Amino acid sequence: MSKSPYVRLSKAGILFCAFITLLNDRLGETILLPLLPKLKTSFGISAQTLGLLGGSYALSQFIVAPLIGALSDKYGRKPVITFCVAGSVIGLSIFALTIAFWNTNIEIWKGGTPLIIFLLFGARVIDGASGGTAASATAILADISTPENRAKTFGLIGAAFGLGFIIGPFIGGLLTNIAFTLPGILATLFAIFNLIIVIIFLPETYQSKNNLLIKKRTLNPINQLINVFKNPLISRLSLAFFLFFMAFNGLTSFLLLYLEEIFKWVGNEPVLAYTIMNVHFSISKGLLPALNLAWVGVVAIIVQGFLIGKLVHKFGESRLTMAGIGFVISGSFLLIIGNIENAIPLVFSGCSLLALGTGLVVPSLRAIISKKLTSSGQGAILGNLQGLQSLGSFLGYAIAGIAYKNNPSSPFILGMGLLIVVGYLVAGGINMKPKINY
């Protein structure tokens, strides 16, 4: 289908707006990651509460995602994405202000831990409920691309997410070591910049259908998941997809806290020193978690951006999925057996295996599920996998918070157990043969 001259002339601007929006979606989360251990160690928030706090974003996104998609089709992309980015600004602002005023002498904060917890949860729920930014930006990219170049255009998604995961934790770690209020402030400022860019430069890319009826049943996220599990060809694989994200988010949600409490990666004590052209550099313990997460982002970009296509061609999705599960289990094991003396090589190696394994499992498992469906059934069901991912993430966060209190290694052990179940489900689900068109 040919596009209007307006869309053709505006494509560069649209791509820029979509890229900034996708980057904001990732930075809004990753830049705050180094701050989370401070909420426990400095402010006394329990591990269970931190787990629920982290999961509240994913749960809100799970509940609201069907509505965001329906509104986007009815009213157009620009008003919906503007609303979503504005919600992100509000959520991040509340989070940043709550942290900033935590230890002030303002009367309302004195002894007001329940109020502070309420505000933090409210901030993450608002941000998650308006978290259709990534979905809306993806829809915009689909609007302006043809089927032939859609995969290339969608490469922008991986680039933005990978870049956000590289620079977000690193900048957040640097700022947290200076002042724990700075990461939230910077995340809010970037979200405001994103909102200005969208309002000024983004044109409408979709001809909305204002007379489109939004059915209540389609807005129920549970109904969307039921549709996935009703299909016998993919129900087993879909359960594996759900459990994988539950396991992965569970074992990684408390990673930074684990590094700080178990390996003492905190403070300004130098642990690595080197000289380049007579200039001396050193890396402090407190910077190691941010560097580790930045390295994870580099590995993820290499695997998903450059290697996955060649690996699929050579080994196939089934082998890559099983290998990826093995890598994640191995990475978790390295994190468990590490100690203060050998922490740096084991943690960086372990997290590299986590990134490598996830980079292999997620696209490969999606492809396996896709191949078991006819083209008429792919759109709805593959879209609903995002709901499974969000719900699995929420449960992973919540369960890990409970487990971490008893033993900091428990989230990794539970994750490894779940991943063994995932491997069993995938091995059996791969051989399911299509008999009916869905």
C-alpha cells in the first residue's frame, strides 16, 4: 500500500520520535536499577516490598495493555503515545520527588514510611499503566513500513532497548554514587524531553476509526491469555514462555542487591587500577554493578543484533532454545558459588551467560510458537505473549522478594528449578504437529 506524501516526507522525524520513545521506555527503568539496593540498605524497605514494587510496573502494564492497543486503533497513534509518555513523566516525577524528600525535615515525612511506600508504588503503577510507550512506538514503526522492510525498521526497537540497557545502568550507577536523588531526576528530565519531541514533531501515522467499537471482552487481559492456552499446539510452549520470564525476572530482580550485600560491591574503594599513556584510572567497588549491567547490554546487542540470524540458520530454533536455557542455568550457578575474592570474574562471566541465554531463548521460542500457527492466527496470539511476559515478570519479582529474605541465593536456586521445567516443556512442545488451523 502506498503511503501519503506527508508520511514519506516525515519518515525521518517519525523514526527519531519512535527511537526516543523506545529509549525513554528502557531508560526509565534501567537508570533507576542502581538505586534499588539503596531503598533496602539505606531506607529499610524489605526485600518482599522491593519485589512487589518492581513487579507493580509489570502488573500494571499487563492489565492496561489491551486497552492501550484498542485506543490506539480507535483514536490514532499520536494521542495515545502522547498520553503514555505524559504518564511516564508523572510516574517518574512522583518517584524522584519521593526519593528526594525522603530524609528532609518536612513534617509530613517524619515517621511517614507507609506514605512513602504508597507514593513509590503509586509512581510505578502510573508509569506501568501508561507503559504503552513501547507498544505504541512499535505500532508507529509498522504504520510507516512496508512488509518488505518491516524487519529492518523493527531493528530500531532492538537498538533502542540495547542502548538503554548499556547506558542506563552505567549512568544510574555513576549518579547514585554522587547522590541517590540524581537517577530519578535525570529519568524524569529525559521523559519530559521525550514528551516535547512527540508533541512537536510526531505526525499521526494511522487513520483512526472513531466508529470502531471496543468490546469489553477484548480489554480483559485474562481472556487474552485463555485464548493462548486454548490452542493445543502452543499451550505447552506458551507455558514455557511464561515460566521462563518468571524465572529470569525472579533471579535477576535482586541481582544488584545481591552484589552489594554478598560481594560488598559498594563504596569508593578502588578494586581495579590501570594506566593509559601515563594517565592513571581506577574503578571503585560501587561502580562494578553498573559496569556489569552495561556489559550485559553489550552482550545482548551482539547476540540479538548480529548473531541470532546466523545461529538460527546453522542450528535451528529448537537447539538454540535448549542451549539458551542451559546458559542461563550455568550463569545462575556461577553467581551462587562466587565469593568476595573471585566475584569479579564469576559475576561478569555469569551475567554474560544470562544475557547470552536470554538472547537465544526469547526470539527462538517466539519463532517456534509462530511456526505452529497459520498466518491468520499469529497476530493475536503472538501479541498476547507480551501479556504472558508481563504477568510472569510480576510473579517473578514478587516470589523472589519473599525468597530473598530467607536466603539471598534463593531466587537463583528457584530460577534454576523453573528453568529445568521450561526445558522439559519445550522439549515436549516442539514435537506437537499442527492438525487444525487457528
